[in-house]
Amino acid sequence: MSKFRLAHLGLALAALGFTAAAPVVGLAPAYAAETLRPEVGKPLQEAQQLMKSGKNKDALAKLRQLDSVSGKSANETYLIERTRAGAASAAGDYDTAAKSFEYLIGSGKLSGQEKAQFSEGLIGIYMRAGDLGKANAAIEKQLKEHDDPKLRAYLLQNYYKQGNVTALENELRNAEKRGSMNEDMLGMLANIQLKKNDKAGYVNTIEKLAANYPKAQYWTDLLNRVQGKPGFSSRLSVDVWRLKLANNLMKKPSEYMEMGQLVLQAKAPAEAIKVIDKGYKAGALGTGPDAARHQRLKDLAEKNLAEQNKGLAADEADLVKAGDNDGLATLGYALVQSGQSDKGLKMMEAAIKAGNLKYPDEAKLHLGEAYAVAGKKSQAISTLKGVGGKEGTAELARYFIMAINKPAA
């Protein structure tokens, strides 16, 4: 599974109220009216001119001359640090920029909106400088004042970079409780669980990803893992293929052929015809060196369906006489697939109700699938929720519910 990455924080100086070309007077209207002493005002203006020319490092050197000027007023210091913040940020001198930002934020001279902007800018500086500890502390301080999804995303990114699994998991769990868990967050959690070899947690997270963001990569991972689970029954392979088909995971001719053959073995020829027809429609079947094999499978499916329809009454009678409820459930499913939904569903329901089934959970799973095929969504979901078992039926039932409920593409 590929790693999931959040967007890097960009320090937008213009959004913070200044640019390299902006004059200090325009940046601090509340304090610009105060008179600056020549020993402060002249170097400050020269620094601004250097910034306008893109000479930010030279501007910083000019501003450092002001550090030795004694007796600076609060306004003079404020204007110097505001100018220095812009020059240092533009020059990539993040240590100097951070100190200036910290001063400005604590100066009491910023408006509420500016303080929030500079606080976010300071977070960006810390992150660019690689000081993730300070960045996290600043983010957490901001979040106490107001919740901001963007800042939470930065916090998650930082925890991930630091390898702080405990803090990251706590933040992700809190996001889940808030109902604000998104695809990136789920992907990040899945990556952590993989590294910790938390197989159960990983599968649980992938289920959430597949349910809410039904992409091929999530469904493929999920179905591969359920088949690899200890105790998974090979009888359920056909159900895995049904989920693959429902989620558009089948692309190769061999995939359509294998599913078609498995469905025929499951005594559902009408379903086999549907699968083969989809393969033809997709251009996977009917072409290439194996086109004749594709046609033979289709002919066999049509022959089996004709024979099933012809001997339907006798087959049903024989199954009833033998008390073969598993056989009746199988026949009922085949009837639903052939368009005889009412008859097929009643047959399946009666067989399951009568009991004495070899694989009761498997029969319930197929009844849920049959309801879905018949367009009875609520009955399908209700039935599938009642499926248990340890051979893979419980997991597949959940996945069919996810497939039924998946968001429209």
C-alpha cells in the first residue's frame, strides 16, 4: 500500500500582511505616525529598499546595525522586527525569522487577525527549519484557541515525520471521534498499523477506506487479505469474485474466465452468462488467441441454463424429497440470477428456515447476495448483518454491505 502524504505548509508572506517589497509604514499604520529617530529611521528605510531589490540578506545585515542602537522605543523595536521578519523569511533565515515572529506575536501590537496569521506563519517557519517540536507546540497552542483542520493536518504530518506513533494514533482516534477522519488520515493510520504488524487494526482501517473511498487499491488489498486469512474456505472463492466484479476489479480475460467457471460449478449458469457477457462487453473476452475458449465457455453456460430450466420442477421435487436444504438454497440462488426472483428468494428463505444446513452462514451470505441481485437493498443488508462464521463468511458479508452502500462514482 502506498504511503499517504499531506500537503506541505507554504509560508505565504503576502497573506501574513507583508511582502519583501512592502514599505514598513504601510505595514504598521497604527504605529507609523510615531516619529523615528534618524539613527533608526534611516537604516530601516535602507533595509526596506534592499528588500524591494530582492537583496534580503543585505537587508538583514543593515537591520543588524540597529541592534546596537540604544534606547529604542517599543514602536521602533516593533517596526525593526516586523521588517526583519519579512527579510529573514524571504532570505530563508528561519532562525532569525522565528525570533522576529515570536517577538511580534508577543508584542501586543498585532490585531487579533494579524496575530492568528503570524502565529500560523511561525508554525510554517518552524516546519521549514525542521524544528518540529516547536512547530507542534505552536500548533497545539493555536488549536486550544480555535480548531483548525489545516493545523491538525500539519500536526499529523509532523507526528508522522517524527515517528511519534503514540501521539499520532491519539490524534487520529480523536479525529475519528469528532467524525473528521478523512482519506489521508485513514491512510496514515493504515501505514502505522502495517509498521506495527497490527494486522487486525490494518484490515479494520482498510475496510473504512474501501467503504468511504471505494478505490480499486483498497478493495484489492482487502480481498487479498481475507483470502489469506487462516481458515478461509475455498468454497467462498466465488463470493470473492462476485465482490471483484461488483467493484470493477476484473480486467484480464483469465479473470472473467475463472469467475465464469466457478459460477458454473456453483450451479448458477444464468450468473455465469452475465459474467461472460460483461467480459465480452469490456473487450476482455472474444478476442485474441483464446477467443474460441471464451466462446466454448459461453456455449456451456447457455447449455447448462437451458438444462436447468428444463429440469427445474423435477430437480426441485427431488431436493424437497431428499430434504436437501443446501441444494434448495443453491437452486433458489440460481433462480434469482435467472430473473425468477420471487420464486428463488422464497425457496432460499424456506431452506434456511428449515435448517439442517451443512453451511448455514454460507447460505445466509448467498441469500443476502440474492436480495441484492433482486434489488431488495434493505433485506440484503439486514440479512448480511446476521451472517457470522469463521471461514470468511462474516468478513465477506460486511464487504457485500460495503459494496451495496458504496458511494456513487
